Amino acid sequence: MPNPQHFIFALVEDFTHLAFSCAVDPLRIANLISGKELYRWSYASENGKTATSSDGTTLLVHHAFNALPGYERLFVLSGINMHNMDHRVLLTALRNADRHNRGQIGALCSGAYILAKGGFLNGKRAAIHWEYHDAIMEEYPEVVLQRNVFVADSHHVTAAGGTATADLMLHLIAEDHGSDLSMAVADQMVYSSVRDGSSDQTISLQARNGMRNRHLARAVEIMRNNIEFPHPPSAIAAELGISLRQMERLFGKYLNSSPKKFYVDLRIEKARNLLIQTEMSITEVSFACGFESLGTFSRVYRSNYGITPMMQRGKFDRPT
């Protein structure tokens, strides 16, 4: 009988427990259904003793980052605050492991941010939780970021976290041992909506608002793709081949907003993500989100969130 594949989960403090459970349990169930030890798994942390998730659960671990054993697959799993932490020990361990070709290295939830920081994802397709898209796109433009639930077509596989982690694990089980076992594992999990890697992370605008208007969907797409240099609503309407008045009626009917306000809200949402998740200056954030004046940026930000960008930055400052 072949040796079981060894998965190591490198747990960064404040890791997401949901993603952790969705990663480990499919492996356990695969062993249970097959009646064989197809997989084994162990956990690692920086101190080599414990790791604590963002919900306060503390796990005992088997290894320290600087003393990793052999493995077939290693996944970095982090959650909130990962951008404020010192990852030098972990990155050194990952580089050593990668240099010796000891197996596949991947990331779950926000873990792709850490791989990007270490240069592992330069020129590679990758998935990360949607909340961190803005940060990684600004800080690590070399990463070919996807909005998919997972990316498994390279040496560094990545999943967006949450139940997307289960989707990735079911995909790997199918690759290793066939789709019948993977589907049986999904059935045991009562997981009837298994997604492939091409699925989007977030609910589409059409599904979220119960509409199928192609002009509105395209208008929002144009806005999302042009945050730094906003297009005037009249130019967007012209690109769609409709009048500005018609576009305003569509936004009012389906989104209860005007095109101008909806566009500003998109830009301010990105600004908040960048203020919280990156070290970009407030001026840099302002320009990256299409605001030529700091005064305008501050005023609009306060109108949306009740605090200024400076207050927002201070609110989330944490020691590294």
C-alpha cells in the first residue's frame, strides 16, 4: 500500500478556523470512506507549541516553522491581521522547503498574501479571500490575481478561504484518488454545491439584485475596472450605447442609487481596504482611488464611514 500523503498546515496566529476545518475534515472523511490511510496531516506554528485562531481557539501543533519534516503538500493558513505580522521565520522555512523540492506549497484564505510577500507568486495565478484583493493588487502587482474560489494549476495552489477551502480539497482528492471518492466525501459533508476552480468567490451583481440587465452589469464592470481613473457616467453610458438618463433609471431601479454615488461608494470601499490592509500613505490611497484632492477624499470618506482616513488608519494601527 502506498504511503499516505502528508499535509502540513502552517498556522499563522489569528488563522481562520472555518478554512482550517474545511481543509482538514475532507482528508479525514476520505480516509474513513476508503478504509485506508490515504492522508495524514500535522500542524506547525512559529513557536512549535500552539496556534490560536481568530475565534480564540488554541490548537496544539506538531512542528515549529523552522523544523518542518517532509511533506507532499504544505499550506500556509492565515486570517486577519496577517499584513501586520513579522513573517520572516515562516518565509525562511518556506524558501528552504521550496529549494529542496520537498513538495507542493500552497496557501489558504489570506495565506496567499504571505506567499506573495515572499515572492513565491510572482507571475503566477493565485486566489485570495476577496477582502484582500485590493491590498494584494496594489502591493504585489506581479501576482496574477484571480477572483476564483481556488487556483490549482501551478506549483503553488491557493484557495480563497472559507468553504472555498473545501472545494480545493475535494478537487485534490479527485486528482489523487478519483471523482467517485471526492463526491462521496462531499456527500458525507452534506456539501451539495461543490464548485470548480473557475467559480467566482462572490455572488454576482445579477444574482444579488435579482436582475439580468446586461447594460447595468456592464456599467458596474466598467466602474470596477476604472477606480484610479474614474470615467464620467456620461462616457460610460455612451460606451454602452444608451443615454445617461436611461443608465440613471437602471441604477435607481435595481441598485437604489445613482451611477455617480454607486461609483463613489466603490472607490471609497477600495480606499478603506487599502487603509486597513496596506502601508500606503493616505495620499497614495487617495490617488489610487481616483481622488485628486485630499480634502475631497477626506470629506467623502467621513460622509461614508463617520471617520476621516487618518482616524481610520489610526484605528487599525497595531504593533508589528
